[in-house]
Amino acid sequence: MALLPLIIQIVTGIIGGHAVSGALKQSALGPIGRSIAGALGGVGGTAILSSLGAGDLNSAMGALAGSAISGVAGGGIVSGGIGAILGMLKK
């Protein structure tokens, strides 16, 4: 059961990363870069939210739903941030 939330965080992080990068029309990261940044952001975002006391979020909605929501958010934030930084550096 410990592996399933991690898989959900990675997959939803990738989805969030691609969604934010696509919405912001960022081309600084390619598809592989978006996937890597999103996956890392999905896992990292969940870890950060859990350490900040968002464990109540997971218990209220269930661990899997909490992992999915924090994975999408974390993946989107990291992918969007990295894409914005790389975009500024290319100019």
C-alpha cells in the first residue's frame, strides 16, 4: 500500500506539470523535462504539504485523493517555475 500513493504522486505530478506548462505556453522545457519536473514536484509537493501539517487533508479525503491533489499542485508549481526560469535565462 505504500507504493500506490507514490505512483499516484508521480503520475499526477506529470499531469500537473504538462497542464501548467501547456497553459503558460512554455517551450523552455520539452516533454521529457516537463515530465521529470512534474514527477519530482508531485512527490516533493506531497512531502512538503505533509510536513506543513496537511496530513489532515489526507485523512479527510483519503490518502489517495490527498496524494493526487498534492501531486497535481506540486507538479504544476515545479514545472511552471522551472519553465519560467529557463525561459527568462534564454532571453
